[in-house]
Amino acid sequence: MVNKNKTVLFGLYDDETDLIRAIRKAKAAHIEIDEVYTPFPVHGLDPELDLKESRLHIAGFIYGAMGTLTAFLFMSWVFTRDWPIIFGGKPYWSVPAFIPITFELTVLFSAIGMVVTFYTICGMGPGANNPILHDRITDDKFCIAFDVEGGSQDHHGDDHHPVDVEKLKDFFKTTGATEVQTKVI
Amino acid sequence: MRRMLKPNKFMSAPISNIREPLITGSKTYHQITEDLIGPTEKVPGFAWIAGVMTSLALLAFGGVAIFWTIWYGIGSWDLNRTIGWGWDITNFVWWIGIGHAGTLISAILLLFRQKWRMGVNRSAEAMTIFAVMCAALFPGIHMGRIWMAMFIFPYPNTRGPLWVNFNSPLLWDVFAISTYFTVSLLFWYTGLVPDFATVRDRAKGFRKKIYSFLAFGWTGKAKHWQRWESLSLILAGIATPLVLSVHTIVSFDFATSVIPGWHTTIFPPYFVAGAIFSGFAMVLTLMLIVRKVLKIEDYITIGHIESMNKVILCTGSIVGVAYLTELFIAWYSGYVYEQFAFYNRALGPYWWSYFGMMSCNVITPQFFWIKKIRRSVAWTFVLSIVVNIGMWFERFVIIATTLARDYLPSSWSYYVPTWVEVGIYVGTFGLFFTLFLLFLRVAPVVAAAEIKSILKTAGDQYTGPNATHHAHHDDHGHDDKHEDLKLPADSNSFMDSNRNVATAPIVEKTKRTNTQEETTSYQKIEDDPEVYKGKEIDTNLDPDDPNYKSSFVAGAVGAGAGLTSLGTHEDDLKKVEGIGPAVEKLLKEGGVKNWKTLAAANPEQLKELLVEAGGTFKTMDPTTWPLQAQMADEGRWAELEKWQDDLDGGKIS
């Protein structure tokens, strides 16, 4: 979560087609988009916003590998070092019998790890209170938000330019936004 | 209030009009919210309260039976030296099996990109979780001293430490089922979070507080959706082998023993198939009621029911084959104990349970070969209950008939459950339905956000026989495009005109906005290259780009009726996904010799060509071929390959 309050100007669109078209226009006009909110996963949106592929699957693999090692090494240690017992005349270190539990723990570690990671990096969790721009965003409106207090910058220069709010409002008007609001979050 | 449906420029183009719509009633996004979130906002009616009361009464009866068991011990179940397992393990396996459908629908069907899963995945997953809770109860109390239940987990203890036996299938069960429960819960809840956010944003007062907590602070950011989808996909990926492993391990409880009738290698696949079979039956039983009561027939359509019935038919047939295989192997093995076990099952004192199993599981699902029955709600309801009765008999047959007559004839007996065992089973129904009814009130029963994401590809106003928005018409908003857009025969100018047309939807959009003022300001921006480099966008076309698609189709339509040959050189048309050697031959005979020509062709013309050719050609969908060909022609191989990964046999999946 961002500690500092920021002021955003956001516009709502009725359709994902309008949203994508507006995003393209913003990009073409070099207006930096702060955030896009949608009521459902809009396919084809990620490349438009230049979002990199999520690396969650790498985390999932690492957690899974940790599960594999934990389960296998622990069972091996128990039955060869800590308390060796012969079951049914099999060797102490009976690898095939370890496979089911090793598999289950791989899945368990991977799932729990990924879910916890997901909520952590998204700043979410039980009772988390993230600012909500508009009540209809989780219903049927598609939202583009601009940071109007220095967050946005003109790509042509290195300096922060004061954002031309009127220009942004104009942008929303011309791209078919049905509602435009300013909010401090 | 219902918003006027806008033509869809983004997703409608690649839709096949052959597929049955998954969402009926010409929904809008907001209407979906109203329909699916609405039920959580109403005060429960009499039927719901009566249902909960009944369930709680059953649960209370189960509670008494469980208390009885714990107070007097397992002896109150009439289990003894030979009959160590009775109704308890029968019910355990039955409930676990029912749970499997939820994971199958949400995970395996997600991997297979079956969109119909979205109508039922939420409730099926809930069913999974509740069914696993019911199942886990049985081995828990079967251990007798339930306050010692932690002994089943490996933890450092004062007994040596003496560890649990990691080589035992019973312990594998502990790990499998606890993992299965946890992963199912995480998967289900993660899917629920965006919908809880929708409930939150519509709620007021105290309800808002509760749902704010449940929604975990979800806002719907694009990046969060991306991660959410990635997470769902990977959880589905790992839940798929998990669900198969769970019932495999449950079957190991039997298969690794030395009891005739149990120690067969066919058990794992046969158990998994049986689990899916019974699970789908339970999903149907529940959803047929739920869709009626909550009036969500538009989201769980007859098409959904038919799809599930097909799964039942398939897995039911697998189960049937497994039964017959068991019989055959018993005879063919020449092993007298095995032969006796099966003879005893079919013709011994428990013949009635074997008969019930065979008729309910093998014969009744075969009715689903008939399309009318597959699509009949009444038939499906009855048969789904019959299937679950049959699957309960299957577990009873496996457990009771085998144990009642073991190796020693002197210890043979006839096992009958006591009221305590029956009571616990009844109690689990109480638990299951109490939880399920609460779920119906608290959470959106159908995954609303996911349904919205398929609206434009599976809504009945976009696809199917009643579609009012046909892709090509939508893309331009003017049906007179044939006259409007003249395409020069020269290929270069074709590309140019293509680009120009790309702006057509945007201009059209401006026309749709009513006020003159907006139109002028828009054009002003577009005219000013410093502010809006409109032309630049058009050169960066990609296949996901609606303008690209639409412009292309428009350009091609303008080409006129016949297929214009552009150049005489020949290319390998098979590079286009969906075109095989036979189609290539057909196209080349039809004058389409190279990528360029194919690129300029219009899918409708290609379709005509295919229909004329008849046979299997008729069913092919050439919608994407021109686009693919264009990429090939322009040498954008990486892009083409990437796109082809998403395509399903050349069709947009």
C-alpha cells in the first residue's frame, strides 16, 4: 500500500472495447495511466498496459520444490536415522512408499505459498482496506485512473510537469467515458 | 435498468455461431451482477429457513450418534474382529468421491478451457469442501478415541519420538485428504474474492463491514486480475493431479491389502472414474434445484446439464467396464479366493447390494445416450439420484461383502449397521446441507466475474441461433460496407486501405456520441499529431487488436465476391493452423495459391468454398485463416506462433 495520499482523476467506461480504445489513445498521446480497474479479467488488456507476465508460477515452483524436499528428506531421516523400522520386510529407505506423501506436500506447499504470496504482493488480506474508487467498478464499469499530483509525467522530458487536468478531462470526454471524478486515495 | 447492448468490437469477431450459448436471456454486465449477487442480498424465504431447520435437525441427530459412539466406543457400531469397516468407511469413500466433481469442474475443465464450467464451478467447489468435511468425519471418529486424533500427524512427541508409519496408505490418506481440503479451500476462496468485492460495493452498513473483511481489499486492478488468473491457472494445474491422487490413495487403502476382491490393480482408475461419476451426479442433483430456486436458469442452461450428463455417461461406462473387468480377471486368474469373493458378491447374502450397484451404475447412465433424456431436467434429476445410490452400493459391496466372509468360514457373519452408524450418516447429510444452504445465502452461487468475462463469447445475443450481433456487422456499425469500401486489386494499396479502414470503428464511435461538441473536440485531437498520433496506432496492429481484425475483415469484404489471386507464387498454406494438406489442395485449386491471397480473402468466402466442397470441410471454421496468412506473409512468425498457441485447431478457443 502506498502511504502517501494521492489524488486521482478517473473515468468510467461502459464497455471493455471503449476501455482498450481509450488506453491506446492515452498511450499515443503519451499520457501516463496510473491504474486500470475492471470488473472481470479483460483479455488482451495486459499487452495494452505493457504488463509483464506474472512471475507467480516461478514462486509456485520454488514452494513446490521446498515441499518435495521437506517431505522426502524428513521421511528419509525418520526411517534411516531417527527411528529405523522394518515394515513388511522392505528396506528402511523404501523410496516408492514415500512418493505419495512427497507428492501431496509438494502440492500443499506450492498452493499455500502461492496464495500467500499473491495476497501479499497485491496488498490484500483478511480485512485489508484498500481504497475503492467507485462502487460500480466491481459491477460493470471499466475504469482508467490518472495520478494528477505529479505521479504522471511527460515522457518527452525527464522533469515532472504539472498535469493538465483539463486535458485529461477532455481525454475522458472524447474517449466516451460516462463518468469522470476526482478522488483522494 | 437495462442498458442498451452495444455492439461488441473487441471479442465478437472470432465467435462461432454454431456453439450453443452458455448465457441466455441477452444479459448485460450489470444484469449478471443483479442476477447472481442479488440472491445474497435478499432476506431468506420460508423454504430456505425450513431447509436449514431440517438440515440442523438431521445434524443434531448425527451429533447424538457421534456422542453415543464416543461415549460407548466403536462397539456401538457392531463392528467386530472380521468386520472392521462398515458404514463408516463406505460413507467416507462415498463422500470423498462426491467431492471430486468440484475439483474436476474447476481445475480439469479450466485446463481444457471448457467455458461451461463457469456456470457451475463455484457451487461444485463448495460442494467439494463440504463433502470432504463430511468424509473426514468418519475416519476421525472411527479411530475411537477422537481426542487422540493428533496421533495421526507426525510431530515430535514424548514417545521416543515414535513417528507415524509413512509407508501406510492410511497415513497417505491423512496427507492426501488434508492437502485436498486445503487446496480446494484456497482455490475456492480465491475465486470468491472478486465476487465478495462486488457484494461489498453494493452493500450498506453492517453487511458492508462483513463483506469488506471477506473481500480482502480487492479493487480490480489490471495487474491483480493478471496475477489472479495466473494463480487460478496454476492452482488448477496442481489440483488436477492432486484430485487424481486423492482417490487413488483412497483406493490404495483397499488395493494394498491382501484381501480377495480388494487387492486389484484396477482400483485406482476405477475409483477415480467412480468418484467423478458420483460427484457429477451430486452436482446435478443440487444445481437442478438451485437454478430453479435462485432463478439462474440463464447461467446454468440445459446445455450445461447436457455437458455434465455426458461426463456421467462417460465415467459411468468406465465404471461399468471396470466391474466387468473385475469379474473377468477373477475368473481368468484361476485364483479360488478371488473367484469366491466375486461369486459371493453377486450371489451371496448381499446379492441385493450388488444388484443395486450394477443396475444403478451400469445400466441407468446408459439412458444418457439419448439426447432427449440428456436434456431433460426431470430425467436428469431422477437419474442423478439413482447414480448416487448406486455409488453408495458400490462402496458397500466392496467393503461389507468382502469382510463378512473372509478366509475363515467359522468367523463368517452377516453385517447389519446399528442405528448409531445410520445416525452418523444421516448427520453428515445434515452437515452438508446446512453448510450448502448457508453458502447459497452468503456467497454468489455462480462465479459472476468469470461469467462476465465470457459474456461476449458465450452470451446468446452474441452466439448461437438467436444472436443479434454478428461479428462482422458489429465491427463497423454500417452494413453497407460492401459499397463503402472499395478494395484495389493491387496488393500494396490493399494494405494501405486496410490501414485506413482501421480507424473506421473509432470514427464510428464518435458518430455514436450524440453531442456535436464532443465530436468536434475529438476530431481536433486526432488532427493534431502532437497530441494524438492516431496513425501510429494503426501501424502497430496486432491480432488482439479489435481494429485490426475488423479492419481486415472489412478490407477483405470489399474485395468483392470472388477470391482475387494476388501473385502466382505458391506458399505452404499449412503454416496456417487449421489448414491441413487436404484443405491446402482445395484452396490451391480454388485459386488461393499463396499467403497473400489467403490474407486478402474473406472468411465468409472461404467458408463458402469449404461448404461447397462438402464432407468434413463443411464443419471447418476459417475465421482466423486470413489473419494467420497475413502474419505469415509479412514474416511475423513469432507473433503467429504465439497466437497459434492460443488457437485451438485454428479456431479461437
